Amino acid sequence: MTQRLFDPVLVGGQLLPNRIVLPPLTRSRATSDGVPTPLMAKYYRQRSGAGLIVAEGTVVSPQGNAYARVPGLYSREQVQGWKPVVEAAKSQGAAFYAQLWHVGRQAHSMVQPDGLAPLAPSPIPITGWGYRTPEGKRVPYETPRELTREGIREILGQFADAAANAMQAGFDGVELHAANGYLFDQFFNRSSNQRIDEYGGSVENRVRFLNEVLGALAQVIPLNRVGIRLSPSSGWMDMRDPDKRSVYSEAVRIASRRGLAYLHLVEPGIEASDDVDLGEDWIPSGELAALFDGPVIVTGGHTAETASAQIVAGVADMVGFGRLFISNPDLPHRFQHGTELQEAHADGLYSDDELGYTDYPCHPSYAPSRS
Ligand SMILES: Cc1cc2nc3c(=O)[nH]c(=O)nc-3n(C[C@H](O)[C@H](O)[C@H](O)COP(=O)(O)O)c2cc1C
């Protein structure tokens, strides 16, 4: 049954060789200026047997960042740095999308370029978690500064510029990181959005930022090359709302109306990079997938068997494998031949060298194909 993972699939007008997705995984191997490195090219080349590769969260501006050595798409050097990475990722026929990221209130003044508090829809700090400093210490999150209309307009421009830069670097498209409690999510959920202007209150208002980003992107890139990632059932980083179903359904309807390349859903029971117990009001992926007229990706806790079952059931067209792809660079080959899987270890997830990054071996029987 797992053969279904190897059926080709059409995404954004491109025929992809299989339905296995390398989902976005932050690995912190760019330079301190957010320029991609040759080591990143090696990492993506090792994993280039996927049908679709979504590059790690890539910030649209220095203000949109919270962490060390995260790549960007806002400078000429970054665009140049991405080119060899793009070439490596696409070397076996995968499509390669950049994940465009603005962290909003998950940043901290100690890493903001102007030393000011981060920007967010409302001045409400994250309470249940701590910000991890570049030295690895946990400190409380700060009260963010409320975005002005002018500030929102500036961010729309940053997303459009980053999307144009992505295409210039050779990416096939971009994925909006509207999951995991970052800026889009902060607009969606009432726990972080208490605005009384046209960006807060009703569902229609809380999805306005998404709608406007898509409007800005449409000026520079075809929207059938824009995907969107949502985590509708995750409460990570205080993402609470009395009616999540309504706001996420509306976000999906907008994505569908705009003709986006794909909908990428983080499965219930996953918070960021961890498995958690299902919350009270989790939303089955199939329910949101049914609202989207186009390819759907689900990611979170899947094995080859559960992934195929989601495809057979018509819930998803493609499936992402995050942690499994970290420790098995040749994951599609291992799935296809039923070869044993290697266990991941936590060392090196976010460090700055090849250990725990490019040193997981491929199976001796693996011979990458070249396109
Ligand atoms: C090390 C690591 C980094 C991650 N970075 C990102 C990221 O940059 N953007 C994102 O949307 N999700 C990120 N995630 C979440 C994964 O894309 C994925 O949703 C999650 O690992 C669940 O899938 P899995 O069970 O197949 O690992 C990250 C996960 C891990 C383990």
C-alpha cells in the first residue's frame, strides 16, 4: 500500500515525482547574517529524493527573526547564497519551496535590530513559555509592540520582496508560515489579537492580514506557486481561541479561492516539533482539507503506513516527514525498499556544524538519481 507514496502528483503546475514531502525544519546552519552555506547545500542534496522540499523557516526581515543562524531572503547576499542550495535540492526532480517566516511576538529585544520589543497584533506577551536566548537560557517573553497600520503595510512589502527574491534564487514557490504561533497565527487567535480595528474582532478581520499578504504576493509571483501552512489544533505559544474552527476554516477558504499551490496542515497531536496529547477541540485534518480545492499535505507523526492511509482515505495528496527525514536522508528509498529506519538523536538539531546534520548515513543500497 505504501506504493501510493510513489505516485506522481501535480502541484502548482509541476509534476512531482512522488508524494513524500521534506517539511520545513529549522537547522540553524546559515551564517550570522542569514546567508545560506555550502553545508546547507549538502544537507538538501542528501534529502533531494523527496517530491517536494519546503526549505526551513526563512525570515522576510531582521525584525521577523528570533533565532541565530536562520536564513533570510531579504538581502542580495542571501539570494546569492540560496542559489547552490536550490540547485542541490532540485537535483533529483523535487520542487523546492521557501518557507517565508515572520515570528512576531516570539522574538525578543535582545535580537531585534533596533533593540526594541518585537512587533505583534496586540501588546500581549506569551506567558506559558520562555524565549531561548542565543546562549541557550530561557527568559520570559516580552510585551510586544502593537503593529500600526503603517507597520502592517511594511510587513506586506517584506513578504512580497522575499517572495520575489525566492523566485530570483530559483525556488519553485514559497510557503507562508502561518502555523506554530508565529505572526499569521497571532492575527488568527483571539488570545494574541485583541485589536479593535479592521484586523481584529470578527473572523473576517482576523484573516485580513493573510488576505492582504496574498494580495501583495500576487503582484510579484503567481499564486499557484504559493502554499500555506496552518496548525489549526495547536495551542503552542498561547494560541487559544474559543472558536478555532471558524477562523481556520476561513483561512482555508481564502487559500482555496486564491488558487494557492497547496494547503499544508500540521496534524492534531503535534505542537511545533513535539508529539502532545490531543487537546479538547482538535480539528480533524480531513475537515479542513475538504474546504480546499487543490493538493493537501499533512505532516505530523506519520510513518509510511499511516501516510499512505491518509492518501488512500482521500484526506491528503502528499505527506511530510520531519523527524524521520532528519535521521534518514534517503527516506524515500528506505520507504520504497522497506529498509530499516535510523533513530534521530537530539544532538546537533540547532548547532552550527555537520554533526547531527549531514552525518546520518544513507543506506549502502542508495544511489541518488540525477535529473
Ligand atoms: C528540528 C525541527 C525544526 C523545525 N522547524 C520548523 C520550521 O522551520 N517551520 C515549520 O513550519 N515547522 C518546523 N518544524 C515542525 C516540522 O515541520 C513538523 O511539522 C514536525 O516535526 C512534525 O512532523 P514529524 O512528526 O514528521 O516530525 C520543525 C521540527 C523540528 C523537529
